[in-house]
Amino acid sequence: MAFFFANAEIHIEGGAGWATSLPTWRIEKHWLLDLFWGGRAMTGYHAWVFSFMALVFLLPLAFQGRWRGRDFVLALGGLAAFWVAEDLLWFVVNPAYGLARLDPAHVPWHPRWLLGLPLDYWWGAALAAGLGAWHVRLSTRAAQQ
């Protein structure tokens, strides 16, 4: 799913990442962006795309006719893993970038880096793993009851 979405986003954005050339509103600086958005600009494009993907991951919970906390945790973990994979694949597949250009000099919309990757990848992977472990713990506890 991340591969297909990355390709769709490449066709939308081209080589201009983080919606820099799209006709959308942008909020460049705000303290909440530093706190929750990794210091990146908030755009109308991303507001709609992130909301849409959250619904993609959470709507199946409504369709199954029951709401269990452990399913919600799993959906959030899947969403976190999806965004890390999708963003990385955007660079891998994008002919304007490739892995060779995944660096702070070519990717200014990722302002914080750690060990050669955007810090958001590390946080997202840790969040996905933590939520996955929590899901296993909740499921194990439910099975024992």
C-alpha cells in the first residue's frame, strides 16, 4: 500500500517534495508544528492526505461492528509504519531523488536527521513497534481471559 501511495504522490508532487509546488495553503512556522509536525510546514494537501489515510486505517474498525482498544492500537501502529515506509519509498522510487539524494542538503523539509535518515523515520518506526508490542500484549491478555 505504501508503494502504491508513494507512486501516486510522486505523480502529484514530482520532484518538489512536501507539496512545495502545489496550489495549496501553507503554514510555515508555528510552535505546534515544531512539537507535532517535526518542524515541517503544514499544508492543505497534507491535512487532507493524512486525514484520508487515518480513515483508511481506522474505518475497518467501524465496519467490523465492534470497537476494541487493541484493534485501535494495531490500526495506529499500522498507520505509523505506513507513513515511514511511504515516505522512504517516495525517495527510492522518485526519479528526481533516489536514495543518493536522501540527505539534508536535498531534503530541506525534513529538518532533523539521525544516522543518515530523517528523525521522523526513527520516531515513526519506534511508535509502530511500540504499538505493535502493545497490541500483542493486549491480545495475549484477552486470550487468557
